Amino acid sequence: ENETDNYTSNIAQLLFTRKLSDALSVNANLSYNRGFGYYENWKSGQNLTSKFGFEPQVVDGVTYETSDVIRQKLMENDFYVANVLINYLKDNWKLQSGGLYSFYDGDHFGYLPWVKYNQNIGAKDKWYDNKTQKQDLNVFVKAEYQLNEQWSFFAVLQGRFVNFEMSGLDDDFGDLTMKRNYNFINPKAGIFYTLNDNHSLYASVAMSNREPLRADLKDAVKWGSKAGILPERMIDYELGYKLNQHGYTAGANFYFMDYNNQMVQTGKLTDVGYKLMENVKDSYRTGIELELGVPIVNNELRFDANVTLSQNKINNYTAYYDVYDENWDEVLDQTTEVFNSTNISFSPNVVSSGIVSYQPLSNLGFRLIGKYVGKQYLDNTSDDEKSIPAYFVSNASVNYSFKPMTWGAIDLDLFVNNLLGTEYVANGYASTSLVINTGDTRYHYVGLYPQAPRNFMVRMTVKF
């Protein structure tokens, strides 16, 4: 009855802004976030030793190795952030420089507040406990130069220095003790060319790096794994065009993202629903983003649309499948399948949306929104049996604003989500296994997340 999932966060911030001159200004911020939360659920027939590390319980002379239990998985964390930003604007130059330092200190642990057959297990006896600390230092400098009315240039150089430490045991008693240090240099540069007031072109190239998250690291280091999970590096090339004329807007952006050790979803989940990740050595994402805006009736009725057409591929990918015994009780081995080229999981080749906006009055507006998402694969094997079909969903909204008094205003919004009541799936998970001595017969396990049917939401915003 008390199956619950909750989290509380208390945040304090201190903001400072100072204009030192007409050209120079400084912003500095401090923040502290104290978080605590847990989820609680009931589990039946749990082995007290293998699941929780407790001895069998003796009650009225009877020894119980298993019992129904209520378990709590808890976390508490302190998160500190300090950052500063310096802006300099003079003549044709715009310079920015700044830095950010953050420190995360978190603890994850578990209790059994109730055990059906209990001799000496306390409600506050921890059955696992692990700690995480992460320090992140980020410094950057950005320069923009306006050569003339047509040409402008920009360049950014960022350095990130990350220290990550974990210790203790996970909820399955896997040892999480580890240290990782990541040092990243992320440059970016670009050029803008303005043909006239209505047409402009741009090009840019950037390199970025991304470290694994705590959950990625912990699932990779348990049980003495030597592979681990590595940070990814991406080089992004972009070339684009924009039009803005008499209310008409249009744009096209071509991109090519070249990855090294990209972190992608395997399609599998942990026991708490976190998506497991893996590195793929050689992969890319490329495509074109198109957008269009058309005024239909002055400024009252307008149509806007966008579409992204892409290819998201892994080169030379190896999939690993578990091989079970005849009773599906134990993993005996693994087998592999090699793909020269395959699609990246959860990466549709087509994503598009369209919006019709109608503003008959300055304080009354209507919006009709349609979104299309193409077919997605649930893992990296391009297997149709482990995929989500394409879907289209539409939403509508009405906004009305009024001023009941001179001191403020009220905004009322009505949202109708999934207007047509479409039955569709937007996410899921999957895995493939084999059974010993059954040849190459593969068994697919697929889980899907059906989305809500037609639903409504009302929002009121008070401004004063």
C-alpha cells in the first residue's frame, strides 16, 4: 500500500551582478542544493543472505532463509556550485570569460524497515552503502568579432577537469570502489556571412567531450570489469542558411557528427529502470534540419514547421548475447554477432513537427501542434522485432491573459494532450538471449511503454 517514490530538494542561491563600466560587467553566483529521497516497495520470497547479506532468521524455533520484506533504497546528497562570468563589449569586439566549480557529495544506501520473519534485523541496518564524490572545474573564453556589416567570426575554448570517486558496495554487493580523472579541451569556431537584411549563411566546427555518469560507471566497474566505460569525443561540422523576410522564415542546417567511443544505449535496463550504456568505437550522426514559418493572415494566423532527416550509424559493431542453461537459471556463456553497419538505438531517421497558431486578440491565443517521430530500434542490432513503429501525436492549447487589478496579471492555459487519442509507444527496452544446445534460435525480450490517451491540464500563472 505504501509503494512510493519521492525526492525532496532544498536550494539556496546567492546572485551578484556588477557593471564596472559601459564595456565591462561581472556576474557571480553561489548555490547549494540539499537533496534526500527514497523509494519503497514490497518483495516476496527474498533470500535474506544472497539478496541482503543477513543471516537466516530463527523465529519460534523455525529457521527462515527466505522472507517477504519491505525494502527502502535511499539517497542523500549535497551539491555546491560557484561560477563567475565576465563580459566585455566594445567597438566590434564581444568577449566573455568565466569559470564554474561544482562539488557533489552523495550517499546511496538501503534499509529493510519490515521483514515478515525477523529475529534481529533492525529497521536501520544498512544492507548496502556506497558514496560518490564528483568535482568539476570548467573554464572558458569566447571571442566574437564583427569585421563589417557582412562578416563576423567567433571562437570558443573550454577546459573541463573532472575528478570522480566512488567507494562501497552496490545493492547487489558489487564493489564500486574506483577513481576516474577526465581532462577535456573543447574548442569551437565559426563564421557568419550576412548577404543582406533577409539572408545569412554560417559555418562552424566544434569538438566536445562527455564523461560517463555515475550510473554508467557503477554498472561498468562492478565485479572487476576491465572494460569499463570510456568518455566520448565528438567533432561536429555544421553549415547553414537562414531567411527572414516580411514575416516569412526559413532555414536549413546540415550537420555531421563524427564520434569516437560514443556512449549509446544497449536497450537493456537495470533493476531500477536505468538505461544501460556501452561505448561504440566508430559511429556518426548526420542529417539536415529544415524549418519554415509562414504568416497566413497578417500576424493573427501563422504556420510553422520543422523536420530533421538523419542517418545515425555504427560501423563494425559487435553484439553480445547471453547463453542460458535449459532452465533459464544461469548464464553459461556468451555468443556474438558482428554488423558492418547498423543503426544507433533510439535514433529515428525522421523527426518533424508542425504548429498552427491563431491570435485573434492580443490576450487570446490558440495553438495546434502535430509531431511525427519515425521508427526507432530498441538496441543496436537493427532488428525489426526489437523496434518501435513510427507515430504521430497532436496537442492543442488555449491561452488567455487578463489583468484583474492594476498590480498584476493572470495567465490561464488549457492544454489538451494527445488530441486524437492515438494509441502509441514512445519508449521501451529489449534484450536477446539463447539457450544451450538449441542451435542459433534467439529469444527476444521486449518491453514497451504505452503513452497516455487524451488528457487535459490547466495552468494558472499569477504575475505581480
